[in-house]
Amino acid sequence: MAKLNDNNEVKSRSMAQETWRRLIKNKGAVIGLIFLLTLVVVSILSGFIYDYDTDIIALNMGEALQAPSAAHWFGTDSLGRDIFARILYGARYSLMIGVGAVAIGLVIGVTLGAIAGFYGGAVDQIIMRVVDVFYSIPNIMIAVVIVSLLGTSTVNLLIALCFTCATSFTRIARASVMTIRDQEYVEAAYELGLPTWKIILKHIIPNCLSPIIVQVTLLIGTTIIAASSLSFLGIGVPSPAPEWGAMLSEGRQHIRDASYMCVIPGIAIMLTVLALNLLGDGLRDALDPKMKK
Amino acid sequence: MIRYIIKRIILMVPAIIATSFIIYFAMNMTGGDPALTLAPENATEQQIEEIREELGLNDPIYVRYGKYMLGMLKGDLGTSYVTKRDVFKTFMERLPNTIELAFTAVLIATLIAVPLGIYTAIHQNTWKDTGGMVFALFGVSMPNFWLGLMLIIIFSLNLKWLPSGGKEGIRSLILPALTVGMGFAALITRTTRSAMLDVIRQDYMTTARAKGASEKTVIFQHGLKNALIPIITVIGMQLSNALTGSVLAETVFSWPGVGRLIVDSISKRDTPMVTGAIIMSCVLMCVVNLVIDLIYAFFDPRIKAQYSRKG
Amino acid sequence: MTDKILEVKDLVVQYVTDDGCVEAVNDLSFSIGKKKTLGLVGETGAGKTTTALSILNLIPSPPGEIKSGSIMLDGSDVLTMDQEELQKMRGNDVAMIFQDPMTALNPVMTIGEQIAESIELHEKISKKESMERAKEMLKLVGIAESRAYDYPHQFSGGMRQRVVIAIALACNPKLLLADEPTTALDVTIQAQVLELIKKLITERDMSMLLITHDLGVVAEVCDDVAVMYAGRIVEIGTAAEIFNETAHPYTEGLFNSLPNLKQRGEKLVPITGMMPDPMDLPEGCSFAPRCPYATEACKKANPGLRHLGGSHYVACQAYERENFKLGGEQ
């Protein structure tokens, strides 16, 4: 048994290395990865460079609505706040909400999916029917309803968004579990008397890892867009926080006289999501070379 | 086949009941006391109680839900707290606008995306493929409402070709439809490409070529026809999403559709309107999904045979 | 005009991928006489299907590429034809039967449509007429006409292969390429289908290239035989020559690994080892690593074809030694 485990570890380690080797051969994925790492560093550093109260939200009406210049690279908004500073500082909201909602959704979804797939029968039916209902309603609509029920706050936004993430993880996990459940090595583990949760954790979860890793990357992107959409509708991250969607909502009021306010936050969102999609596509190809063909 | 359709319609009933149950309870348990919202600023306890009585809010919630469902059978979804108008009627007034936008957007998306998807698949791993995929990648990475704002800046503020919002005639439809359509186009392109790539490697494609069929016939007659199922699925999903209202595009372009009705009603705490509109959207979605499933049977004889057996 | 329907000369086909270059077919030369059947025998991966697809100029490109050589079909070179000529030739002059009838038919077209398509492409007749012809073809292969409006999923494997045969023969081609036409079928059905093919090509004076790894099938159907190994022909001759005067160690190995029903209990002698990785062929004779007769010389140079008499050729250096005979040297 111990020897078998050793072999498994060797194999999985070399698989991770193999995946990495294929990933860094993919130009798009490397660009995406570098962009994302830079963004993480920027969002951490911006907390040291700027002071939230004085640089990010303080009013400065004297300098309101200035077009991009050497002093204000991205211009200033209607309250005279420097848009460059707000964009950099705002990266943390998108990243935290995206990663947070997906992480919570991942835990909930994989648990539910593993339970549904492993036990089957009535449990499966109930879980999957509920998931189907949520899956068929557009996620923006679900999020709008949940936020409106719970009230507008960053935490509630997170809850609303993790719902839709959970449904897609439930489906992936269930499908993977169902195919793996009846394989001989799982049956063998059963006969050895391993408790069910241990089998799920040790044998089943590692085997549905690749579709989940890919889905995590892509869903963070979708979630960032959804979060900014809700903020744009005025029910996401509350003002005056420099969330990119909220900045677009303010920008929309000045679309005629200061259109850069509409352009810049959107580009920030797009590049972030683009980087995530590039990385996700790259990961999918690297994890499953057959898919590329 | 007909028996299959009837069976599917009957199966829709529990789905609609379950959805309406969840939505009704969620909206009415957490929405706060509507009587307080509706009453004038300086209303007395007496007046508030009268409003409660009038709205039937003093009944237990399951009684109210029962009454609501009975009303639904007659097309009565209650009356808006805010406008005092019939919910069903208001929804039906907004629906044609949403349908117009949804169908135009999906049409634009399909016309762009399906040919592009086929083109990129045929030229896999060349610069043509890369170009098409970069377009699609930008499409899925772009927040839809932002694309709307950009289109307004370019086409209505700078070029002054098209109106920036509202709904007057066909010209006001173009920008919102493009906005919604571009997001869809990206997804449909990706799906078409991967479905075609799957099909292109099939043996029957070689059979067709060996018969002496031209490359065009092989790709369209034999290839596309087999790749249609996933393509129809994704187009159908986009359509049913668009029919529940493209909230963001409708907001950006002040388009009087169902999505905006729901969002506006939520912000005004108009519980009957929100509940009714969401339930109606779900019914609509069930119908669209059924139609799509039936379209499958039209294109794939294997699925048709499956339906007949189940029928 | 020659009496040959097909003459393949020095054909080289390669598949170029990210991981390297596969030499699928190397310096291949053979010919098929009019009304004759040539059996192309070899293991999976020897390059048999690639050879057949080259004759239709249908090598999937990328990654495949015909590097050099010529394929003369009734006097004109397939490899220099333009698209239009190719489309005219495919299905009309040369038709192909594929290995797996489960995947060779288009699942969303009726079988009648699929047969009729072939006729419509090459003859100027109406849709209705071509459908009538399709029904005749169905009858010819032993399927009721009424089933022309059914879809492939409604047929069994053997019936589907009959449909594939009907498609191939619909335009009366001069040459039929049959790529393991019975491998995917049940054993009981195999004989029926083979019999049907045999009957139809004799009736219609066709030539055939029969690809197979089954020497029993070869004995039953073929006039001539070419044995392929790792992209090269190692032995070629008439069926009688190959069967009675087996010359190449690989051919001998193939025969030894066949069960002999008359002598039950006799041990089968498998060929040891595996076919070399086509991306990394050994220097010298490709079969040398598995050959019981191999000497150092075999690993150095690639053997050319050596004339043994009649139309019998073998690619084996052992014959440079005096008195070399398979099984009898030591």
C-alpha cells in the first residue's frame, strides 16, 4: 500500500510538471498569467502608495472632470478624484470578489456535487433539480434578486455571486464523481473499509481536478464581470469605493462631457477578464492535450 | 412525438409551481412589511392596519400563496404596489419590446458567429483561426454594458448616426441589439468552432470526400448538419437568457423591456410586480427550452427516435 | 495503354507534427493489373490506410504530406490533378470502402440520400432518378429498397457495411479500395460481406486494392499480395508465390502466428517485440530488431527489393548469403 502511494505521488508530480511545461509553451496563457500576477502585486502595493481616505475618496472639486494629462494620467472624475489611483486601488475589489465568490462556490458546489454523484437516488434528484432551476435563470437575474432581498453591501454581493458559481461546480463534480464512482480502484477502496468521506476526498476529488481548475479560472472572469455589472446597476459594491463597475456607473452620467470616465474602467475590467480567459484556455489545453486536437 | 410534447408540457407544471413557490416565499418573507412602505409618511397605526387588510397581508403566508396560485390560473398576478396597475398586463406590455430586442440580437449574433466559427475551424491553427478566436475572446471578456457605452460614444455622440436610447423605430433598436448580440456572438463562435472541429475529424467526412463531393458540400452538407446540435443549444440558451430581459443593455439604452421592469420594481420594493415578472419569465423560459428540444428532433433523426420511444 | 489500372512509384508520405515527423510510407512501389485484386497485408500502423488515401489524394493535410513519387491511375497522375479533376475521379474512377461502418456513414442523412449523393455528383440525372438508382444499389447488396429512407442508426454493423459497399459501387468505379472491410464486423458476418464484395467486383470487372491484416482473407480473394512493414513493402508477388515460396522473415512470422485448425494443440509462434516507433525508425532494415535471421549487416543498410523469379520480389539482405532459406539455414 505504501509503495503504491509513492508511485502515485511520483506520477502526479510529473503530471503537474508536464502540465506546466505545456502551459508555458502557450503564449496567451503566459501573457495572461504575467498580467494577473502584476495585477495582484499592483493591488497590494496600491494599499501602501495611496491612502484610502485622502487619495481615493476625498473630494477635490477644484480639479473635477479634468481630461487625461501628465498630472492625472487617466484624468479626474466629477468629484475631482484621480482616476488612475482609483483604478489601481479598485483592482482589489474585482480580484477579491471574483476569487472569493468562486472559492465559496467551489466548496459548496463540489460538496453538493460529490454527495449527489456518490449517493445517487433521491438525494441526487433533489440537489440536481434545485441546481437546474438556478442554472436556467441568468446569473445576473439571480444575483439581482438576492442582493435586493439581502440589501446592498459587498458581503451580500459575494453571497449572491457564489450561488451561480456553486451551481456550475455542482454539475462538474457530480459528473466526474459518477464516472469515477464505479471504477475498480474506488470499489477496491470501499472493500478495504475506508470511510466514504475519505474515499471522496482521496480518490474522487483529485480525479475531477482538471475540469475544476479550468472552471475556476474561467468563472473568476465571469464573476468579475457580474460583480461590475451589479455595481453598475447600483446594487453592488456601495459608493464611494472605487469599484470598476461603480466607476462606470458614475462615468455614464458624464458620457457626453467626459467620455474617458466611461472608457478607462471598462478597459481595466476587460483586460483582467481577458487575462483570466487566456489562462483558462491555456490550462484546459495543457491539462487535456486531447481537447486541443 | 405529439405524446412527447404533451408529456413535456405536463412536466412543466411542477417546475413552474416549484419556481413560483421559491420566488413567492423569498419575496414575501424578506421584503419587509409592504404596508409600511405604502403608507403615507404620517400614517396612523389604524391606517396601516387598513392597508394590510386591503392587501390581504393578515392571512398566513401559505393561504396567500394558495390564493396567488389560483389567481395565476386566471391570468391574475395581482396589482402593483407602486403603479396600482395589473401586473400581468404590465408584463405583457413590456414583453414585445424584450422579444424584439432578443430576437434581433440573437439573429445578429448567429449571422456573425456561425460562419466565423466554421471558418476558424476549417483554418485551425492558422492566423485566420487565431484572428477569429481573438475576436471571440475579446467578446467574452468585455462587460456587455461597457460595450453598450462604447457604442453610444462612437455612434451616437461622435458620429451622430443613431439614437443613444429610448425606443423609437428601427434605428433605436440597432445599438442595443448589437450590444446584446456581440456578447452572444463570442460564445456562439467558440461553440461552433469546437463543434465543427469535432465533426471535421469524423470518418463520414472522409467518406463524403471519397465520393467526390466538393469541399463546400463536405463542410456544409455533412459537417455543419452534424455540428448543429451544440450550436442550437448555445443559441437557444442565449435566446432564453435574452427573453428574461437583458437587464444591463436595457438599462444602458433605456429600453422599456422586461429586465428593466424587474430591476426597477426591485428598487421600488414592488413585491407583486417582481414576483409576477420573474414567474412569467420562468414560464417563458420553459417554453423556449421545449421549443429548442423539439428543434433538435428536426435536425437529428436519432433524437427524434429517442423522443418517439419515450413518448 | 498498359494493362495496369494503377501504378504507384516511389511514394513517400510523411506526417509532420509538433513532436516530430512520422514517415508513414517510404519509397512504396506497386501496381495493380486490370480486373486484378492486390492484397496489401501488414500490422496496424504499417502505412496501409495512408497508402489507400494517397491514391485518392485525400491525405489529411496538415499534418500529412505526400513528399514525392507518382500514382498513375489509368495513365494519369493523381498527384498532379487539380481539385476539379480530383473530385471527378473520386467516387467515379476510384471508390473506397472504409474500415468502420459505424462511423463511416453520416448519422443525419438517410442511407438512400447517401448513396444517391454519389450518383448525383458524377452523373447528370435528377434527384428522383438517383434515388431510384440508390434503391437498386441497395437491392444489389441485399437490403430491401424500402429501407432507403432509414437512418444509419437503424442498421446493424453488417448492414451498414453493405450500405458503404453500395455507396462505393454506385458509380461503377474501375478501382475499389477496400480498407479492412470486414475487421469491424462479427466473425459470422465477415464471410458474407467478403463474399458479396468478391461477387460484385467479378461481375463488374473491377480491380481492387484489399487492405487487411488477415492472411485468410488474402488467400480467398487476392491474385497478388504485397506485404508491408513500417511503411515499406518487404515482399511482393502473386498469391501463390507468397503462400508457397514465402521469402521474407516477416511474412514467415505472419504465417507462423496464424492458428492452424487442422493441427489443434500446435503452439503459435508469435513475432517477438513490437513494430518500431514510426517517428524513430531504426537505421537499416526496420524489421531487423525482431528478425531471427538478422545479422550486423542488416542493421546498417536498408535492403532494396531483390528479384526472386516470376513476379516475386523480397526486401531482405539475407539473400546475399549463399543458400539462405527461411527456417533452414541453421
